[in-house]
Amino acid sequence: MKITAAVAREKEQPFSVEELELEEPRADEVLVRVVATGVCHTDLIVRDQWYPVPLPSVLGHEGAGIVERVGEGVSKVQPGDHVVLSFNSCGLCANCMRGRPAYCLDFFGRNFGGARPDGSNGLSKNGDAVHDHFFGQSSFASYALATERSTVKVRQDVPLELLGPLGCGVQTGAGGVLNALCPEAGSSIAVFGTGAVGLSAVMAAEVAGCTTIIGIDVKPNRLELARDLGATHVINGVETDAVEEIGRITGGGADYTLETTAVPGVFRQAVDALAPLGVCGLIGAAPLGTEASLDMNNILIPGRTVRGIVEGDSVPDVFIPRLIELYDKGRFPFNRLIEFYDLDDINQAAEKAEEGTVLKPVLRMPS
């Protein structure tokens, strides 16, 4: 079938909106009419080849849409279901089998490989293959072939065009708090970087009952929104020494910190700002090979923990519906992060996201 898609053809070059040919779904696939897709930091760093995803490729991994057809044997969803598209996993390795699909042993291949596990593609143009199956979906398109494991059925009484960012960015920030760090009620947390991921973490920290929630950024508009969304304190990292100020606010350091910026120096601050026995979660995705320097004794003696967090430690079929319930109850207003663009305006949306003037661009697909 003919579809419209945004294609990343060359490193660090604009997306091109093109007509492509899409195959019918295979046995483990779901054909989804995409309603809207979030633009994530990961889409842009892959376009720029921080990660070696083969080009040309259709990216997009925060899709939301309606199931059109399903492959033989698909049982999770059926035509007409509303779905959010999230990350892919094998379902068979040790980590998947113990409910940790974000740490699937084939996570990189199934999400960044640019093809099905057998090397085939479902997209083509004039007979030439176009790389796809990005995060098991490639949803910068009017239709997507999603894997069954990437597909999450959601309720139909919440605006579908809002829900795509739950598939990655919002899930990552919120899950980093609620699933990975699991802060105790009354504890303190500092979130370094108040973009879409960081602000999702701020909202989740309020849900969790943290009573000291500190947002750190260099953009005043983001810090103002952080206050509106639950931060009890904000720090402008240009104007103030964040580590010293966090120590002053908390009386010795934060119980938990999250690093979302992927800047090595900021990561060091997030570790140094911890209280004894505190835990730092690293979320920000840096170019492959990026190194950061830490004082080993500053981890050893205070008993601090540093850990990586992928996709918010989430089981998407469980966590995404829970976030929708929180949104419906007015406790997780992630809609305040979103600004809509047409698919044709994807390069403008990407530019605004990179500037930091828009927190979460969402692309509406042509009908």
C-alpha cells in the first residue's frame, strides 16, 4: 500500500516527506493507521548518526493510532483498537522472561537495527528498500508496521493524538522515578534537565509523594513550567552552583537524582549532589563512546549508587495504561508538554525541539 513518510536519508540532513510502499503485516505484525507521533531526542540523534542506524530510514518511535489489520497469530490487539507504540523486545531472553524487556539482550538489534530480525524491510521506494522497524514501528508515517510486542492497547475515551509520547519520552522520565528509583514518600529528588523527559520525572515525583523536588536547567521558561508541574525548588545551572544549592536545600544532598541531559559534566553534578546512600539514575543518551569522570571515593565512602535506566524500566503494556489513568485523574498533566505540527512540518518541529523552545513536538499524520 502507498503511505506518506518522513525519511532520514543522510547524516545531519533534513527529513524528506515522501511516498513509500508498505508491505502487508507478517505473522507477528500489526498494521496501524498512525494518528500522531511524538518527536523524541532519540529520533534526532539517530538522524545525526550518534547511533549507527542504517540510512535511508523511517524513524519515529512514539506512535499512536488505530489498528487496521493484524498478522496471523496476533492476539493482543484487533482491528479498531486504539494503540500506543513503544519499544521492541524479543520476549524470549532471560531479561524479557523476568519482566525486564527494556534490557532485552537483543534490545539494540530490535530497536536500532533498521530492519526485521531476519534483515528484511517492509518499506520500499521504486523497488529499493528503505530501512524501517525503528523501535519495532517506524511511525514517522501515515501507516506503520508495528511488532506485536511494540503495540500497547489503550482506552478509547482519551484523545489518541496526545498519547504517542507515552511510548518513549514520557514513559522514560516517569518510569525512571516510579519504576526504577521508587522514591519513598517524603524523600528528596533532583532532576537535571527539565525537558520533556525531565518534566515527566518531576510530575512522577509528585505522584510518588516526594516532598522536595528540585528541577535544574538553564532555560528560565522550562524552570517556570517545572514549578507549575510540581517542583518545589528550581535552579538555573548558569547562575548557581547546582551541587551546593541542592546540598543547602536538602541539608546534605538529595536522596535521588536523575540525569537527563547526556552532558558528562552534568552527570558528574548529579552524582556529587547525592546524599550518602543516594541513588543517581542516568537517562540521557550520549553519542557512543562518551565518557564521564567520577571521583571513585565520592561513590565508595558515602555508599552512593549510579545506575542506567532504559525506557523507564517499564513494561509498556502495564505502565502506559497506568500513566493514562493518572492523566485522566488530573495527576499527570503531560499534555502541557505537547505542541502539534503537521508531518510536512517535521523539520520545523525538529528544529524547535533542538532549540529547546518546544518541549515535545507531536506530528499529526495526513488523513
